Amino acid sequence: KKSIQILPEFAEAYCQLGFVHIKKLRNSKRAEKYLKTAEHLFQERKEFQRVKLIQQICNSSDLPLDKNKAAEDWLKEGLRLQQLGLNQGAVDAYKIAISFKRDFLDAYYNMGIAYGSLEETGVDVLDHALGALKQSVRLNAGFIHGYIALGAAYIRKEEYENALDVLNRAILIDSKDPNAHYYIGVAFRATKDFEKAATSLHNSALLKPDSLQTQYFLGLVLIDCEKFQGACDAFNEALRIKPDFAEGHYMLGYVYLEKLFDVGKGVYHLTKAEKLYVK
């Protein structure tokens, strides 16, 4: 209520206030008043997915007796929205799921992923992603996917020591997880420890040889290590996976021409890259 007094157009506060009246105070009339105000404010902001979520809450304002089922239903709604690329709506759905089930690991984890997707579009929510993912591993210390996603988020925040710490915990859970090795390689490269980066990426590539991302990044790291033939091998693997991969042809052409002085192969791949970029 104080938030609304300070900022009368604060739609999120109206939404939360309405939801508290539904879930805790059992006052559906008061809840409807707040939720309708939130709905109107979200419509003005053209956030139609959030409008739809509020409408769903209003339509189910008689609180389900089975809180676990309600939590699962909102988790499914969040996953559906996430698959459509509607990440803010997904975050809202996961928050509602958590309000029904406080220790809902799947909701925290997927909320962290959705926040990460929002961050990639330029929305400053990286700390929210970190918070959700930290909670997922607090709830289950053996949840490897939570550690890997948390490591990736730390890398994005350029906190590489924290990233390596949680990613090494992931390795302790499953030493054969290719994604854990991949992100360890990314973190080592960011700290310019190229040899360790190459070792981790080699491990990832052995475990998941058809990963375009891993083979390409391995090639970049091997250039850093001045292992140019190895870099070519990695880029060729990337092109095996995706023959029309313009960046792969470009880097392969660069290494052949500038580092191995093979003009024929260098020109061939650079020409191929040029044609693909034009497309």
C-alpha cells in the first residue's frame, strides 16, 4: 500500500496486493478491485501478456484447495509462455507458482532461465536470475542443472571465480556433463588461462562431439594457445555439424591464410564465408 501511495501507477504493487487478498486474506472483492487496477495499468503499458495472467487469476479467484496442483498449473503456464519467448509473462507465472509452493525448485530454476533470457534482450535483471538459480541449488544441493545455469550467469556478470566454483560443484555431481566442462572452458578463457580452457573444451567436445557451440569455441581457444592445426580441426568439426556456418568458414579461412600460410584453403573458406554472410 505504501508503494502505491508513493507511485500510484505502480501496476506490480496492485497485482501483488490483489494476490495477497486472494491467497491470504480471502477477500475476493477487495482483490478484484486491486487486480482490475493492475490490469488497467498493464494495458496502458501494452503488457498484454501480464493482462492475460491477471485475468486468469481473477477467473480462478476461488483459491484451489490443492496448492500443489495450482503450483504445477502455473509452472506449466510459465513454461508455455517461455517457449513462446514471452519471458516476462513466464517470470510472473513462476512467481505465482512459488506463492503456492514456496520450495518449488522447478519454478525457481525456470524463473532464473527466463530472467537470463530477459537479460539477453537488454533488460537489467541479471541479479534476479542469480537469486532464483541460487535458490534452486539451495533447495537441492545435487541439482546439476541449477549449478550449470548459475555458473553461466556468473560468467555473464564477469564473476569468474564464482563461476568456476559452482561449475566445479557440477563436475563433482556428474563428471561427464558436457555443459559443465564447456562453461568451465569459457570461464578459463575469460581469465586468459588458455591451456585449462582448451582442456575443458576438449573434454566437452569428447562428451558431446556434435555441439556446434563447443567445437567453434574450442577452435577460438586453440588459436589463443597458438595451436593452429588443432584450431582448424575444431573449425572443420563445426562445419561438419553445420556446413553453412559462416563464422566457421571465416575463422577457418583466417587460420589457414594468416597462421598456416595455406593460401588455397584460406581463400576458399573466406570466399565461402563471404557468400554466406551476403545471404
